[in-house]
Amino acid sequence: MDEYGEERARLELAMAGTRLGLWDWDMVSGQTVFNERWAEIVGYTLDELQPTTIETWMAFAHPDDLAGSNAAIQAHTAGDADHYDVEARMRHRDGHWVWVHDRGQIVERADDGTPLRMVGTHEDITERVERERSLREAGSIFRNSLEGIAMMDADEVITSVNPAFTTITGWPAGEIVGVSLNDIRTHSTDPAESARLREITRSETGLRVQRDFLRPDGTQVPVLLSVSRVLDNRGEITGFVAQLADLGERVQQEQERLDRVLYFDQTTGLPNRRSFRDQLTVELRSLRMTHRTSALLLLNLDGFKSINDAFGHEAGELVMAIISDRLRSRLQPSDVIARVAGDEFAILLGGILSLEGAESTAQALLDALADVCHVPGAGDVYVTACVGALALPEGAATAEQALQRATAALHAAKSAGPGSLRHHVEDFVAETRERVVRVAQLRQGWLDGEFRLDYQPFYEVSTGELKGAEALMRWNSSLLGPVPPSEFIPIAEEVGLIGQLGSWAIEEACRQGAAWRRDGLDLCVSVNVSAQQLVTDGFVSLVQHALAERHLPADRIILELTESTLLNAPGDAIEILTQLGAMGVRLAIDDFGTGYSSFAYLRKYPLDTLKIDRSFIVDLEERPDARSIVAAIIDMGHHLDLMVLAEGVETHGQLEILGDLGCDLYQGFLSSPAVSAQALLALAQAD
């Protein structure tokens, strides 16, 4: 080997030892020569890249870095820089980006100065770039962290702190650097415990403990202190890092959160019963001291439980939020309103001096509920309410006494019907106690089997033929005697017993219908169904099982629903009724004409029968307008392919008019009141 060859070999070995990628660019032809290390940096062998040109390099370059590289090359070729030097990214074979330090210099030019050849190197600096980025990120975290950070030496003397440390502890960096962390924090009073914590501090897990830190002004701030060690390459402790989380603000936030939970309703944002009781206590004390008068209102929504049952809890809470906003809009700034129960609001009228003024405000609140509530996914919901009013202080020594008396007034209002308002009188307390007793009697009566079904027959108008019977629930209490449905049904709905009563009624009606068939009497039996029962899980299965168990044809059962039930029914009610209709079960709408009486909702549901409410039948002979209304209902029902049944027929004149108008069926005292199953069988056999 000649001297030149030996020199070249030594140069190549030296370059290999530098782990640099080499490139040699013919700037006229574009032909570029790379060494093996250049290819290795981007994850290839040199043979895989052949033939190589300047486009080979450009193909690996990051698009965002090309402009900077080209600008550096142009600056060098123009003589503005004595060499080409950039840091740029190149795509590795496996898809990630490699940072390279790319340097080059023109080594050959034409006589006119045109660059002909440039050579240079690529150095993989990815590790250095990532390390610098990590350091920048660590510095940014140190400066911007919301937690206080203190860097300490091996003796726990503070060497630097971040701004958050100063904010939390109150110690400026210039005053705290050089001070031991132990001098500004509290310690365990147990020496053994202190030694154990010091040992933990120097362990791999580090220390995490709650401590108070002393501020420069002498006050203390609670913090969550975390301390971890810093090790050198030999595993020796060279320092510590302390992190401080300000618990003072968190304690305050947690207290505020607990206050919101304990004293405010989460749906409406209104004070809850606990909070209202406290405010009422303060107000009663003030009223007695100043000899002023005020008023307390309790507003309870009618049938709100049925909205929850029909549409679900989420929709019910949305309705409650809408209602609370409406009520607040009708009150004065000095008034206090709270949600004291799921369906009940309490209002303390700060500026009211008389019950007449309270009554005016109460009526305004009831009027605010008149508009429909639009519930996404459920439809339109109408809500009514009752109000109980109490003048204050009126002998109410405590908030609980005041609420008890207002509750008694509210129960009186609810007994009077939806939309009612009642003032407190002493008799209300006795009525409230009586109602509590009645609830207990109702539950016991159900357990003792005191309920039965009576049956009111219905007939074909044109022929007088017996077609079926409506099952009506009766309660013959061993303590009270017969209790009318108008008294026990509302109580059963309020206390959640109506579902059990309704299920029993369907099963009993199917049993009786099958028994009549065995005796040669083939009748349809209709049963009333409440809104909450209709959408109960398993309702369709309940009906199906009751029919199958008694081997009763499905078309022998008619399920009756009121207008309000259909109007407020959720979307899945249509599917439920459709399933029942597909089984062959017949569906009727009861008391038609007393509600909204719209074609729209009649067409939505798979109905079979339309029942005209008795209030339109009673004046049929005397009032032409009653006859016109009944005629219109019959005509509408027939246009919808529905059978029409008139309720409450008591005279032959009424029956004759119904026949002239084309009514299909009727029931009422003219033929028979509701009777026992045995009496109805005897009545049918007598005919």
C-alpha cells in the first residue's frame, strides 16, 4: 500500500470512530455519496439506498425543516457563511424522527465561482435534543407548577424555590434560600416518629405527610408535603426535592362543597330543607323581636311521582329545574325559596304582612306553573300544584312547628284538589294525623286481603245485549267499613301502593273472566291502568302471564287509560301499547272529553274504544250543546275506527239520544250499578 492509500485508510478509521455520517454532494449532477453510518442513522444499510442522489437526502428530511436547510445552503453558496450548519429532523425507517446536526462546506468551485462539490457530516443528536427538551420542560414545570417546589442539598438546606413555593409559604426566594426546610415546618412531637419519617425521606419511596408551614408573619398554612431524594451516578444522596400542595385552599373548597351538599339542592341550586329550617329559625326570632308578621308557603306538585315513573328520574329533575326557575321569577328579592322535598318547595315571604298578600303571591306561583314544560326526549308535561299557607309567627315557637302547621294546611289543599290553596287552621293538624292513620290502615287492609273487584256491565246500545263489564276496585275495611275509591286511590298513588293494587286487579279480572266463560258467559272485562303502572318494567309480561295462566283470550281484556295518562306518557309507552295490541289486548281511553280531546294523540296510540265521560251524558236531554258535543265525539271516534261507549247513562231518554247519534255501547245506573261477580252472572242469566 502506498503512502496515500495508508493515509486514506487511517482517515476512514478515524471517521468511523467519530460515528459521523458522511456525504459528498456533486452539486452539478446531484449525485451524492453517503457512508454506511449515514444510512444507519435513518435505519437502512447503504446498499438499500442505492443509487443515491441529493433527492435521497430530501426524501428523509422533515418537511418543516427543508426551508431552513435550503436557506443555510444558499447562504453558504452565496458566500454569506463560511460553512453550512443546521439541526434538522430526518425520518427513521420505523417512522420516528431523528435529530441530526448537519454540517457541510463547499470544497470545489468552477473558475467563475460556481460551487461544484460540497462535503459534510451528519451527527445523530437525538439524545441531546431530547435531554435539552426534558430540561426545558423540567424548568417550565418548576417555574409554572401550582405546587410549591424547593430544591435542597444533602443537609436539607434550600438551594432554590419556585414562585408557587413563595405564594404558598409567603417566603421570598431571597430570604429562604440557605435556610433549612426543617426550620419552617412543624414536626412530630414523638422523637421515634421523627426518626422514622427521616428514614422514609431517604428511602426509595420518599416521604408524604401533612404538615403546617410557618409563614414570615407568624401564621401557619397547612400543606401536603412530599420529599424525594436525588441520587448521583453512584447512588449517593446529593439532595432532596420537596413539593408543597396548599391544603388551605383545598380545605376551604371541600368545606364549600360539603356546604353545597348539606345545604343546597343539587338540581335546582336552591337551599334544601336543612338550610331553609335554619333561615326560618332566624326569621322567627326576628319576627318576635320586631313584632313584625310574615308568611310561610308550602307548594307541593300534584302527581310529580308519576312524572318520574313515566319519564324517568332525569326528565323529572329537568322538570323540577324548569319549575324552580318559574317560581323564582314570581318572588321578590327579600323572599326565600327552598326545595324541601322531592316534589315540594317552601317559600318564606319576607315582605308580606298579611295572609291576603300571601294568598296573592301563592296564586301568582300557581299561575307560573300553568305553561307546559318541554322535556327533551319525553315531550310536553303539564304540572299543577297545591299550596298551604301559614301566617308567622302565629304561635309557632320553632321552625319545625311552623313547617308542621304549613304541612297541615298543604294536606288540606291537596284534599281539595289540584291547584288549591288553604290557610292553616288548627283542625288541619287533626286532619293530617287522620291521614297518617289512614295510610297505615290502607297498607294493613291490603295485607289482610280486604280489597275486591265489583263489575259494572256495559251493553250494546242498538240491541241491549250484554257485552262486558268494567272492573272497579272496592275496599271494605274491617275498621272503617266501605271506603270509596276517591279516598283510597289517591293515597295508594302517593305511598307507592297503586302498582301492587293495579297488578292484582289485572290478575283478578283475568281470573274472573275465565270463570265466567266456564259458566257460559263470554264477556270482555275492562281494567283501569295508571300511568306509573303502564311504564313499569315487566308490565307487558304481567298481562301476558295473567292471560296465559287463566287460558283467557287476549281480546277478552280491555285496558283503560285516561286522557292524562296518554298525554303525559313517555315515548316508550307507544311501544308498550303496540306490544299489547299485537297480543290482541284491547285498549280504551277513559273519561274522554275531560282533558285535551285531541285527534293528534288519539292517532298515536293503537286504541280500540273511546269512553265518553259521564259529565257530557248527564245534560244530554236538557242541553243542545251537550248533545252536539257527544255527537262530535261519536263521529270523531268512528272516523278513527273506534268503538264509542257512553258512561253514566241513567235515563231512557239519554239512551234513546245515544242510539240516534250512533253510539255503540253504554253503561250506567239505567242498567246496573257495579255489582259482585256472582250478581253479574245472575243478572246475565236472568236476561
